[in-house]
Amino acid sequence: MKQFLGILLLSLSVGACNQATGAAVAAATPEANGKEIAAKIGSRSFSNAELDTRLKEDMATLKARAEASEEQLRAQLEDIKVQVREQEYNLRKKALTEVLYDMEAQSRGITRDALIAQEITAKSVVTAQDTDALWEEVKSRAKGATKEQVLPQLTQMAAQRKAETRGAVYQRELFKKHNVAFVGLQPARKTVTFPADAPAMGPVDAPITIVEFTDYQCPYCQAAQQYVDRVMDVYKGKVRLVYQEFPLDFHAQAKPAGRAARCAGEQGKFWEMHTSLLRSPGTFDDADLQSRAVGLGIDPKTFSACTASNKYDGVIQKAIDNGRSAGVSGTPTFFLNGRSFSGAQPFEAFERIIEEELSMAPAKSASR
């Protein structure tokens, strides 16, 4: 039971597969003057530059490592700034919402707490349908536990989700009722670059663009796929989904799986293979990938030749570079109109941001 509860929490938490970073950081010491004397052997003097000529390759490697570390630190600093701006946006939006609560409560002649009780608490009662739906999300990872055994945890999680969802809906209702216009109050956005021929589904002119960076072997990416599928179904015609690979170093079969999806795309089956890999994870070895291809009606000889050629390795590396440029370090990472978030986020998390974006002016930061 305890083991399952841990798995249940894992499946519903905002988890992500993270790439460990181990770049060395150069010590903050003054740069040595190449002409100054570094040492003497008897009466003979040696300058830094003279010593460096004996270490050309080593010094070049050291310099490249230092530059890479500096670049990484700059990227991390920029990512922190974006996170702070997003937190500032959320706090200011919360303050604006509280003003609307007070205005609405005053117009009804009640307190803010009474308003919240009427409009949020009373409308967030958990039903059997709610716990049933949540159970459907996690039962594949139940490890033998029954729904009845974990019902208290399911009820608690369902209550939290429902209250958050109802709160977001009522917030939007108040914004619309009181004609709130977002002028200078805007969320933090990142510019995400991706090639024009990147795998994508949904209208090119959709008001919402989601760029997803995924590792096929990452369990959190696999858990998130059901929510992505639901987003594309519920918001059909309003969302464009763009896929970019981000295989992590410690997932040896993630890149072969990425090759398989790209090769399936040559026969018009990219999304079918993509979904198969994430919704039905396996070993992702040659036999597994070949079996999936056959099951999807893909010509096996053409597919096998494609995956063996490694022809898409450069494309996958470019996707990784695109992710790193945008600050991606773990999977899955999503950029929804440039607003970044990571982990196995539930559908409600996507829903809140999508509805908020649809209510704003369509300013999309994702670019090609």
C-alpha cells in the first residue's frame, strides 16, 4: 500500500526528468598577463605566454570549458529572471482578483469569505465521478492496490483539483463581468525557435501554440501524454502542438525512439508512432520499434533502413539545441505561447493557462 501511495503521488505530482549539469565554473581570479614573468629557472625567465605555447591544446580546451560555463550561467540567470517575472505576474493577478472579489462581495452585501464560499467552495464538492475519473488516470500504476484502498487520497486530490479549477473559472467570470483589460500586466514569455518542418498538429494560425520538448523514455513524459491528448481534443482547432525531441543522456533508448518517430513520419505515421511510444512504453530496442512499425502499417524494410541510417541525428541534435537555448533542462517541458512550465502537469493546469491566453490579446512568442 505504501508503495502504491508513493507511485500515486508521483503520477499526480508535477514531476520531470532532469538532466544533471556538471559544467565546471572557472575560479574568479585575475587573468594573467601573457608577457609578465611567471617563473625563473636560475637566471632564465619564463613568461606566461612562453609557457602557454607548450600547452596550446590544453589551454584551448580550458578556454572552451570556461566559455561554456559562462554561457550556462548566463542561461541559468535568464531563466531565473523569467521565473521571477512569472511569479510577479501571478502575485499581481492575485491582487487584482482580490479587488474584484471585494467589489463583487460589496455589490451583493456580503463578505469576501461568504462570496468565496458561495461561488467556489459550494461548487467544488467532490463526487464519485470525480474520484472515478482520477482513478482512471492512475490505476495503471496501482501495483495491485484497489480504488477503495486509496479512496481517501483520491478524494483529497480530486478536491484540490476541483477547487483550483472552479477558482480559475470564477476568476475569468469576474474579469469578463467587470471588463478587465490586461494592459501592462502580462506573463513572462520566452521565444522558442523551431524549424518550419518540425512535427506539428493543429492549425498554423491557432491562437495557442504549444511547443513540447520530450524524452520518450522519461516516465513523466509518458504520464503527461494523456493530458496532452485531452488538450488537443478539448481545444481542437484552437491549439497547435509542435514537437521537439530532448533525449536525456541517461536514457539510452530515447534517441533511437526519436529516430523511429521521425522515420515513421516519412510514411505519414509520425504522430501514431509518437503516441505509441508515450502511451505504451516498452524496451525501445530494434525489435520493439520494428514491431510498433508493423502494427501501424509502416513498411518494415523502409523503416528499418531509415532507423539504421541515423539520418535524423542532426535534426534531433538541433531540437536539443533549441531546447537548451530556451532554458530546457528536464522533460517534459512545455512552452504555451512562450509561457514555460515543466513536468507531468494535469489537464487542469493546461486549461487554466489556455483559457487565460484566449482571454488576452493573441500575443504569441513561439517563433520559427
